[in-house]
Amino acid sequence: MTDAEDPTGAPTGRGPEPEAPTHGVGPWPGGPDEWPDDPRYDPELLAEGDRRNVVDGYRYWSMDAIVADLDAKRHPFHVAIENWQHDLNIGTIVRSANAFLAAEVHIVGKRRWNRRGAMVTDRYQHVRHHEDVAAFAAWARGAGLPVIAVDNIEGSVPIDRAELPRDCVLLFGQEGPGLSPEALEAATGVVEITQYGSTRSINAASAAAVIMYEWCRRWA
Ligand SMILES: C[S@@+](CC[C@H](N)C(=O)[O-])C[C@H]1O[C@@H](n2cnc3c(N)ncnc32)[C@H](O)[C@@H]1O
């Protein structure tokens, strides 16, 4: 997108300006009197520049304004991951959930998770904790959402042939054990990603990205 194409009229940060930062944009040109009159813009970002990892359309927007805009158009699928061993995939899954605009991410098990892989995207993504599978399953039932387990186990249906409801929770397992028996029991179906090489599985974060992409391909 060029600056001229940006609907907000904000500089997009692309293009070889000698003084421009390589990531993000510098201060809005001119003084406060010349700043755009839009409550979504954050005065501090206008003054200091915006180096955050956000798409160009959100440059200079406050975090609250970005979250409100995302909330208005989130997709109706949720993502859940079991967390009994502080799985390092969770941060990456949160980042992908943000990219594919999931309604919410659910952490099932331990409350603490390693945020490093999220690259700050968790600030823009609703993340909910459930003490155990029973609490998560009760929440899904109450929300009227079928739980679709994602794992390559006996009886899994390849995702390209499986039904993928528009409103659903996609549930992923951990490195090593995969989904627990309780988690599989809470699911209405199990889907798998077809593989062709020698490894038994891909990692949970990669699997989550593939399945979220597939959901978006069908429904977004
Ligand atoms: C590394 S896998 C471990 C368990 C796996 N069942 C195995 O036999 O090795 C961790 C998680 O990643 C996801 N996953 C990895 N590869 C997958 C595949 N081919 N199809 C579906 N899910 C997969 C699942 O959610 C799984 O619980």
C-alpha cells in the first residue's frame, strides 16, 4: 500500500526515506496543530512515531482503538490449547490467533504460559484461562460451541475432508503427549493434517496455523 492508498491518510512507513526507521513510522509530520483530528490516534505515537508490529492501517492508533476495531470483526472460531507442561507453542498460537482474527484463545490447565512467542500480540487478543478440561468443556457447552479436536490419532478425519463448523472451538494438544483423553472426550470430532514425510507430527503451533488458515479459507 502506498501512502496515497492508505484510507487513514497516515504515512505507511514504506518507501526509502533516508531518516525513516526500517520498522514502523516516525513522528507524524508537523506539530500537534497539524495532527489528524481522529480519537483513534494516540498523541504519544503521533509525537514519537509508531514502531509497533501492526499493519499499516493501524499506524498511530491507540491499542484500545485497535482492539475495539478487531472486536467488531472477529471471526466466530475459538482456539484452545492444553497447558500442563508450560508448552512453548502457546505464544506462537496466540500470535496466529491474532493474525487469523480468532474470537478468543483458551488456555486449559496451568494459568502461566510463556508470552515470548506471542510478540506482544496477546495485548490485542482475548485470552481466557480454564482450570481443567471439565471447566473448558462446560464453557464450550454454555457458549453452544462444538469442540473440534486437532490431533493425528486413530480415527482422525483429514481436515480437507472434514466438516469444519463456522462457530467452533479448535482444540490443540501439547508437544509429546498430544491431546489428553479427557480433551478428546470433550470433542465432537477429531481432525488431522495429512503429512507425507517421516516425522510423526508437526509442532502444535504449526498445526494451529494450518487449521486456522483452513478455517479462514472456508469461512472468512
Ligand atoms: C507434536 S504433537 C504430539 C502428539 C501426536 N499425536 C503424535 O503422535 O506425535 C502436538 C500437537 O500438535 C498438533 N498436531 C501436530 N501434528 C498434527 C497433525 N498432523 N494433525 C493434527 N494435529 C497435529 C496436535 O494438536 C497435537 O496434539
